[in-house]
Amino acid sequence: MPHRNYLAGRGFDPDFLIKQYKLKAVYNTGDQKYRFRIIAPVFTNGRMVSFIAAAIVRKEGVVPYLNCTPEEAVDPINHCLYNYDSVGDTAVIVEGITDVWRMGVGFIATFRKGMTSEQILLLRKKKPKRVFIMYDPDAIKQSEKLRDHLISIFPYVEILELTNGDPGSQSVQETMEIRKEIFS
């Protein structure tokens, strides 16, 4: 129940997210480092290859996100793209999983600002015709650097700058407007 409350408190629909992204709750049992976290599996071509664990209790000393260790992963997290299987002709690159949860299909998270060469190679396999970069407002320089790198690989690359907040904090109305602008 605290996991659902955490998601609802962030303005998400817990039932939708749990089903759409196959989220799992970790309670007060099992591996100490994953207690009271939401496990978000990372899939590539329908196969779970890694995961990220989001803390539902945000307090000093608690790391908000824990990546799956290389020993536990099929593919290291920095070789993966969250929500990769949803990409079609258009891919929108965001930083984190909550950005994807808010924005939905076609949005992929790199788990960081920028992309590794393995992530770029993975995205190339999808052959998107259009790639957008929509990082948090504090990451404009990283967006420009990534755009300059991707422009030689993909037919169309553009930076989308948000005027208020990061993708994960957009309202439902703002999300619908952004999606309409990108996918119409």
C-alpha cells in the first residue's frame, strides 16, 4: 500500500503504471538495499535485461534510485534504454523513469544526462525517423552536446525545452499537449 500511495502522491495512476511497466513493490523483507522500493524492470525486445529501484521514502541518506548491479543484470543499466520497446518512428529521450511514466509511449529514459555509445547503438536498431531530446531544464548544455552527436546518426534530431519543470512533473493537460505537439 505505501508504494501505491507514493505513486498516487506523485500524481500517477498506480494501477496503470503497475500494469504498463510491470512494476513490483519491495516491502520490509528480502535484500536490505531494495526495501521500500519500486522495482522497474527494463526490457529490450520483450526480455527483461535489467532494473532500477526507486525509493518510496525520500529522506536524507536514502539514495532515490538504485541501478541493478552488473552481476544481477543481463545487460548493464548503462547499455539499456527504459521503455525501449515502445519506440516507433519517433523517439523522445528523457533522463529518468518517472519522466517515462508521465509521458508514455515513445519516450525512453537513459538513466542519466547523455547517452552511452551502447545506448546509441541500441536506439539505432529501432531506426526512428525523428529523435527528440527532452531533458530537465538544468541540462540544456547536455541536450545540445547529445544533439550534436546524434545529428550525424539520425535523420531528424531536435531539442524540446520545457518552460516549467521536468517531464516527470508535468500535469496531465501539459503531458497531452506535449504528446500532441510531438506525435501529431
